[in-house]
Amino acid sequence: MLQADFPVLSALIFFPLLAAIALVFVRKDETIRMVTLAAGLVECLLLLPLLGFDLSTADFQFVERHVWIAAWNIQYYLGIDGISVLMIVLTVLLLPLCVLCSWSYIGRRVKEFHICLLLMTTACVGVFCALDFVLFYIFWEAMLVPMFLLIAVWGGARRRYASIKFFLYTLAGSTLLLVAIVAFFIAGGTFSIPDLMNQNFGLPFQQLTFLAMALAFAVKVPMFPFHTWLPAAHVEAPTAGSVLLASILLKMGTYGFLRFCIPITPAASEFFAPLMIVLAVISIIYGSFVAIGQQDMKKLIAYSSVAHMGFVTLGIFVFAFQGIEGAIMHMVNHGIITGAMFMLVGLLYERSHSRELEDNLGLSKHLPIYTGFLLLFSLAAFGFPGTNGFFSKLLVLIGVFEASYFLGVLFIIGLLLGLAYLMRLLLAVGWGTPSKGAGWQDVNAREWAYLLPLLAFVFYLGLAPGRALNIMGPSIENLLRNFDQQRHVSEEISGDTLHTWRQPPPALIDPLNKVSPNAATLNRSTTLVVDHAVTPRKN
């Protein structure tokens, strides 16, 4: 644990909250926008201390730990590692960009809208920093309220239906997560996430808690069949709401798999890995097919997110270094690319007042700069070499092929389906028969200001991904090292006896008869039961 002299993480979490409180006393809409933009830029400056992030260790860094509720051993416990730091940077950088893309889009209840943006930033950064389960759950739940309001107040015609559906789905998932947290406290005697990572729980206990957590995270990802809230929420949400949903909120689920499921319930993670892989593949194929048939551009991008997050989940549950490395990279890259795509749709909606493809055909003649941005971000979404999407998908593909040739083939089919819906979008909007567009202004200075930084990240991470990979490398190695040590071992105390199981989990599905190193290890494993007379563990 590397302590921080200055509470960097607390500053990142609570500065947006203080800015939101300050906005209460600001009246003019233009001033509110300026103050929020300034707060977003200051929040970006608060990221500068993270440049001192130590790349040589997997320990949690910038740790802040204080007793909060002593009677229940609940702590104010913050820290980041290579898995969380990139998501924090992405969350903070998106705040000023969301303000800029909403500048002319939001014309009513401007103050409340910007307060919701700031509160969302506080909650999201808090989720990625929390190392105490209770603190994590508070931030996790806190995200629901501002996002619900963003959809319900500033959404489209069916905003009420979309917001309620979003709220019910995510609240149901959160309830299951709370059940798992309580179970961990009863069995492990602590809410400390790092302490729980070092405990071996019995396999039946791991299986139950894994299912509770995985269902909560699967709703948030969203994985098939828990995805139905996503298209409605995206279509009805304002542009900034769609950006935050796609770029940050969807990553909470896959972050949960990495932070909680694999380290705390390793044996159950491997036991249920085939199920998670099947659902991930279905999400890729199903999401891509449905995206191909969409006329609404927001729906098209929403279903493409189901497919992209399927790639991420697949990369995580093959338990290969490259797979997890690619999955984390793709969490960041998808946040950048899909956020930009939603901004482009919002930009077009402000001109045509329609998101239908048939109302926005053949714009390259009238909006050449817009078409150029759409082309570059579409290439990045496909994973064209030189863009950020290339390396992340390549790494996941390597990890998947190491696990199974059959899964690798399905992965490539998913890539080709992704190319199909992206080409359909690009050819229609860019080079279809012109329907409208004459007299429309091309990308203006404010729109350049929020699109250009995202494009810069597309090429920076596409051409020089080394630093991002170096940041996450030690944390992934540590994650897999602990996973390999504990995945076949689970413990349970009965009376004065400690029972230790070592058993093989199910093998991966591989009709092409490719045996992965993991699968080979598993097949050689034999069930072993060891009993020791011990003093029961104190809870």
C-alpha cells in the first residue's frame, strides 16, 4: 500500500460535489455553463498528481485509510491500481467534453442538468477509488439518481418509460450486490476489499456470492439477456447522458468482474467461466445482428455497445494475460470511441432534428468535416490499424485464441458483423443519396473543441499504447498470479476442522479440439480433499 501525502483521490471525488453545491447559488444559464466547464478543467488538473503513479508495482497507490464507523469496521478506504487508474482518467476527462456537447442542446433546467453531471462524476470516480465494500456500494448507488434524472427530465418523448426501466433493472442488480456484500462481511469479518481478496472461501459460498455479484454486474455491462434497458435509455437520454452511459456506466460491470469476482471468488469464477463466455459470445453476435438492422443511429450505436462489451467480457473470462489486458484497454477505448459517436449523433440531431438514417443521408457534400470525424471514429470502432481499437481487439483476440480456436473464430465473425453495421452507417450518412444538409453549418469551433481531444486519444492510444499497457501490466500479473494460486483451492471450516478442496473446474468449450494451456492444466487436475485440525478463523 502506497500512502499519499496529499489526499489526491478525495480531491478528485469531492471537488465536483463542491462545484455542484456552488452552482446552487449561480443564476444565469450562461454563467452556469461557464462555471461547470471551469470546474471540469480544474478537475482535469487534479489528475496531474497521478503522473506519479508507480509503474513497477501492483500495490494500491495514493491510499487513504481512516476509520469511519468503528463498530462495524467500516472504513473510508481509497486506493487505485493499474486496473482503475485509466477509468478514473477517462471519467474526469469526459466531464468538460460533456459540458461542451450540451452547450446548446440543453435549454431548460440548465442548473439542475449541470449539477447532475457533476454528481455523476463524483459517484463514478468514487466507485473506481473505493476499497471498502460499503463505501463502494454508496458510490455505486449514488450513480443511479443523477443518471435517472438525466434521462427522465432531459430525455426524449418516451423518457419516463426509459428512465423507470433503467432504474428498476439497475436497482434489482444492486440489491443482489448488497446481498453478496453482507455475505462477505458475515463470512470474512470485514468490508475491506483487499482483505477479502486474501481469504479463501468455500466453493459453495463462492458460487452463491459469484452469482449474486455477476448478475448485478451483468445488468450494468449489459450482457445478453439483461441488456433490454440499454437501447431505450440511450435513445431517450440527452447526448451527455448517452456519453456517460456508454463511456463510464457500462464499464462498472466489467470493472466489477475484475475487482471482485476474479480476486475474491476465483474458484467460482473459473467454475462459471463457460457460462460467462457463452453469454459474451451471444452478446457479440446478437448485438451486432440487431445493430445492422437499426434505422435510429442511437439505437445502432447502443446495440453495438452490447457487442463491444461482449468482447470485453470474453477477454476477461478466458483468464489469459493478453485477454485481460485487451479487455481493460477496450473498456477505455470503447469509452472514447462510443462517446464520440454519440456526440456526433447529437451534433447531427441539433441540425436535422432526427436520428433516422433516411433523414441524414449523403452529408459528405454539405458537411465534409463532420463526415471526416464520422469516418475516423468508425474506423476506430472497427479496430483499424493505427487507431486505439486495433490494439485492444488484437490483444483480446490473442487471449481468446490461446484459450480456444473455436472462440477465436466466433470473435472474428463478431468483428465482421461489426464492420457490416459500421459500413452501413458510414456509407448512408456520408455517401448516400443526399436527403437534406444544404445550408447546414459544418462542425463549429465548440464542436471541434470536444471532438478533437477524443480524436487525439484515438490516435495516441492507437500509435503509442505502451504507457497504458505498462500502467495495467503489474496489476494484471498480480491478479492472474493470485487467481492461479487460489482458483482450485477453496476452504471451509466445519467445527475444528479446516476442509481444503482442490478440484478441476469445467473445461472450455472447443469443438475445434484446440486444447489451451489452461484447459490442459485443468484436465490433469484431480480432486483432492485435505482436512486439518485448526482453530476456527475469527470473523
